[in-house]
Amino acid sequence: MIRMGVLASGRGSNLQSLLDAERGGELAAETVVVCADRPDAPALLRARERAKPGLFLDPKSGRARLGPEVEREFVSVLEAHDVQWVVLAGFFRIVGAPLLDAFPNRVVNIHPSLLPSFPGLHAPRQALEAGVRVSGCTVHLVDAGVDRGPILAQRVVEVEARDTEAELSARILDQEHQLLVATMHRISTVGFRLEGRRVHWNDDV
Ligand code: GRF
């Protein structure tokens, strides 16, 4: 049973899927603390509703990249809760060396596209504008880049002819919820090794 720390900035529906799966006994991983960079992030309420610590950590700047001091504060909180894996679940900040060195290859991100296509903001909108016929979502290890790093799992979502951004986003989000839970469960129960950028699950044949 791995101990997860979840970082979120807003809605927190991916966090909710982890909490629900944990409660339903479908996830061999426990969320032990949730940290947000906004005091009003609904993710914090979702954590507290399940009696989990939901902590606001002041980013002290509007910049996309967390400052190293602030990032060290996140690390202290995560370490104080004996976190083993960090999940960025809708955390709208770029993390760097303090977090990545404290949790080497143990920081996971969920992104609403089939990476390496459409990194960054508004991935479903980018997919529609590019005219691709399939998009989806990706769970990957976080490295020093943005929305890159070894890919753990992906799900494909078809783009329908008349899709709006909201419709495509909603279908992708539904898959994100399932994929994030399945991937964290697999990390906890199966594990993987890295060969360059490739992830080999221990039960791969
Ligand atoms: C998700 O689409 C996730 O892939 C992206 O940000 C969104 C967060 O949604 N990184 P939520 O806060 O989990 O509801």
C-alpha cells in the first residue's frame, strides 16, 4: 500500500476519483495529504470531507514555476506525512529540482492529451484545432520538462465530428479518472522499471 501526496490547484475531480477508489477498496494506495496552491481550491474540501489533511501552501507569486523556497515547503509537508509518491492532479504549477530530487521518478502527472502531442494548457482545444481524429489522456512521470517524462499509461478517446471543447474535455476527463486510479494501483501492486524513457511494467510479457 503506497502513501500518496496529491497536489492540486482547483476542481479536484481526479483527486476525488482516487479518494473514491480508495474508499471502495479498488485502489491499493492511500492519499495521506492534499496540498493546494490556492486557499479556495475545491480539492482541499474534497480532502477534508474524507478526513484527510488538506493544506494550502502559499506560492507567494503568480508565476507558473514554483519558487525553490516554496517548493521546499511542499517537500517538507509531504515528507512530514511519509509520502512515497506524489501525484500532480490538476496542479497548475511547474515543479523543479526540490520536489523531483526529493521524490526521484516518483512524481506522477495526469494530462488530457496523448503526449507528446498537445502539452501545456487547453489540450482538448489544441486537439480540436489540429483536427486529430483521436486524442486521450496520459499518466506520466514528471521530469524537468513540462508535460513530458516517461509515459506510464495512456487511454485513447475518439474525437467526434461535432465535438465542442467542453464535450471532448468531458469524455477525456472521464477516462482520466479511470486511468489515474488504474495506474496508481498498478504502481502499488506491480511496479515498473525504467529503460531510458521507456517504462517496463514488472508484469509485461
Ligand atoms: C485535468 O484535465 C488534468 O488532466 C489536468 O488538469 C485537469 C484537472 O482536473 N492536468 P481536476 O482538478 O482533477 O478536476
